[in-house]
Amino acid sequence: MIDKLALQLTSLICTEAYNNVKDRARIQYGLSILLSEGFKIISLVLFFNIIHKQNYFYFSLLILLSTRVFAGGLHLKGALNCLLITALLFISTSVLAPLIYRLPVAYYLLIGIVSFLIVLIRAPICSVRRPIKNNKKKLQYKFMAALSVALWTIILLFLESTPYINCGFSTILIQNIQLVLIKKPKL
């Protein structure tokens, strides 16, 4: 449905007189991403507001976006599949993780160190539809993802609130489990 809407919007933007096929394809791809992500974010915001877990959701989203943008991760076909898996991820980090009691600092530190190493080894994992072909850019993404994990680990270790600590570390952990489990696409 989103792809059909993106196609219709592309037709409105690019008149019949404009026949550059590559530009039309780029515009359509961009619109489908914007519509898909917009639908997903609005749905998740509404859901977590309804169940009164929006603070943990926003915190988890902040950590995930600052890491995933550079590290990459699981890419699914279809907006509904993506929404369901993303909802499960955020339910894990924003509803279940805050309920867990405080673990010893060594466990949190171990999660941070292992996640940092995973990012250094595996990141970035990009979509087949948007490959990164430049090795310098790949190294920049890897560095930014590792820096994000390191900074969040330090920040989380100094927080006092157990629910937020668990929310944050579970977000980092789930993001990095994706990097381990996913096979890098052949470009």
C-alpha cells in the first residue's frame, strides 16, 4: 500500500514531461521510505502513549537511532513486517526491561564492551537497496557506531534509575544481537 502511495506521489511530483527514469526511481524510493518510517513512528508513539510507557520508548528510540543509523541492522520487506518486529523490539526494551531488577555493574559493563567489539567487527550492515560502496565511508560509519555504543555505555553506567539503565542496555544489546545474527549482504 505504501509503495502504491509513493508511486502516486511520484507521478504527481514528476510530470509526464519529466522522463528521467533514475530520478523518478530515487524520488519514489525516498517517498516510500519516508511514508513507511512515518507510519511506523506514528503507530509506535500512539501505542506507547496508550500504554503509558512513552518515556522509556523515547529513551530507547534515542539510543537505537543514534546507533542503528551508523551500525545498520535487520532490514525486512514490507512495512507491516517492519512495524511488527520494531514493536516487539520496543516492547522488550520499553516495557519488559524496565521491570528487571538492577544487575551488578559488571554485567552492564560486559554488555557495553561486547557490544562495542561487535560493532567494530560487524558494522555497518546496510540495506541491499542502499549499499555503502566507499570503504572510507564504511569506516566512518563503523567508527560512529562504536563511538555511540561507547558513549551510551558510559552514560548508562552513571545513571541512578534502574529502569532506564535496563532500558538502555537492552536496546544496545538487541541492536547488537542483530549485527551478529544477520549475514552481511553481498554487494
